[in-house]
Amino acid sequence: MGIPFNSLKTQLAPYHTEFRQAFEDILDRGWFLMGPEVDAFETEFAAWLSLKHAVTVGNGTDGLILALRALKLKKGDEVILPSHTALPCYHAVLAAGATPVFAEIEEAYYTLSPASVERMITPRTKAVMAVHLYGQCCDLGPLRELCSSHKIPLLEDCAQSHGAVYNGAKAGQTGDIAAFSFYPTKNLGALGDGGAVVCNSDDLAEHLRLLKQYGEAHRYESVTPGLNSRMDEMQAAFLRIRLQHLADETAKRQAIAKAYTETLSDCPQVTPPAVRKGCEHVYHLYVIRAERRDELMAALKEQGIGTAIHYPIPGHRQTLFANGETPFSADDLSITERIAGEILSLPMYPGLEESEIHTVCNAIRAFYGKSSR
């Protein structure tokens, strides 16, 4: 069968009994939306982050859109974000009516460069989106200072960074507002879809709760344009279970990452992920930079080893922006463009066996003419 890039079947197997009990409890209760499980998860997730508010939504993309809308962006406003990121980030900016401004990344960590952000700030800049990519936080200290000095809200995209730590603060604690995804493959994933927006501001939280459900202040009374973006009771119950196990799963991811890094340490053609000083990486993905990346990927595929590229096409190179009808602007993105041709994500999930890790590493070593370890 080979080694899959990800296996939710393997990862979730230990929790089947708890999941089934939660399912039966909700079925017996007959309450599937806006019920006690959602309320409990919002309370528990906010407490886990030591924040006042967690507002659940239908998915992580809605979380970004609603966070930006809660900041009251309007047409012509600009949001600075990395070009090296997933599609939902810039689609959320467009959906909120704003213009994406693509900034460069730090080459060592693949996250938003504060120096690039500073270059791209204009009077039209109304938010900075700090995308904590692959499981590691951006350099939040300088970003927070920049945003505060220019009076620009800082939005953290924590879709890939549940539990990541920057100088003692969890992802989601530093910005004015933060969005999380609970897509099944995330470190904290549902068995369907879901998201949350977190903050300490009572006003932002109140606005978010309006926006997520038709702008309703009271039943059948809408006071502002809104969406239908609700987490269901099943997903909330499953997430409550998984939140209890997140620390253990994070430790397993970190152990897998350590094994990869150590086993590939004498392979100069491979650059392992670097961890920022004073930070904790939670390894949503284990991303290397590899010489002859495409050839390596093909060789691993032939041996039944799953890999992926996160992400092959930078935001500013998307067809979406090629016709000139969708406005955007960009910094010099030479680092972003170069690494798009070098990065490769290796299998990473709790439940990956030590023997499988060595199989992956030895296949990479063999490709570059190294002996097995």
C-alpha cells in the first residue's frame, strides 16, 4: 500500500469510541445547530487560548472573510498578506471587498517578512494578515509593532498553527483578531468542516455573531448584511474530543519532525524546516527544500510514498490576477518564486510509524546517492 501523504483513518482510529458516543448523544438529543455542543466548544476553545471570545463559523475561509468584514473593510482598502500561502487567504480578501497586497516571506521560515510588510504599507492599508504557515508562527513581534505604530489591525491566520507558540504566546493571542480552520486534515480537525474567529474585543465578537447568521440582531430581524456560516453540533462535539488530545498529537508530530531532520541531516541536497528561536513549531506540514524537487517527487511516487507541494503557484501568479480585471499589488517576490520550485511536503500525521519515517528518508537518501541509515 505504500506510505500515504496523510491518513485520517490512522490518525482518528484511537477516538472512534468517543466519536460514536458523541454522535449517539446528539442524535438522542435531536438538536443539531446552535446548541449546547457549539456553546461548550466556543467556551473551551477560548479558554484554551486564554481569550475572551471564540465565535464558531462554517469553515476557515468564512472565518477569514468574517474577520475582515468585522474590521469594516470597504472597496479600495488594502490587506497585506504573503503571496506564498493557500488560496483561501487572498480569496477571503477579495470576498471582503478589499485588494490583496502581496508581500515577501522570510526565506528561512516561509512566513511573512516584516520588512516587506513595512515597504508595502500605504494610507489604504487597513489590515495585515499574518499567515502562520506549516505550523510555525510569523515573526509576530515586529509585525505587532508595525501594525500598532500605523494603527492597522493585525489578523492572524491560524489555520495551520493550532498550538504553535511565539515567545510564550499561542498563535491567535497576539493579533487584534484571529481565524482558525478545523478542516479534517488540520492539527485540530473536525469530521466535516468548521472554523472559528477569536478575539478579546467585545465589539468585534458581537459584530461577528451578527455577520455569521444573516446579520440577525433578533430572530427574523436583520440589521447588517451577513452570511449563513454556522458550525453544527456534531462537529463541535468531535472538536471538543480532539481538543483534549491535541497536546499529545502535537508531541507526536514534533517527534516525527525530529526523526526526519536527524535522518536527513547529512544530505546537503535537502534543507529541513528551520524553527524560529523562542518558538514552538507544531508541524501541520513537514516541508523540505530539495534539489531536483520534481524528480525526487516522481521517484518517491514510484515507491508508493505520498508527497505534496504547498504551494506550487504563488498568489500573484494565479490566473485569477492575470487578466488585469482583479486588482492587486506586490512587492519584489523573488524568494517566493524561487522556493515554489523547491519545496516538498513529506508524510506527516500522528500514527506515522518509525519504520515508515525511515523508509521515506532512505528513499530520499538513495535518490541523492546516500546510503541508508
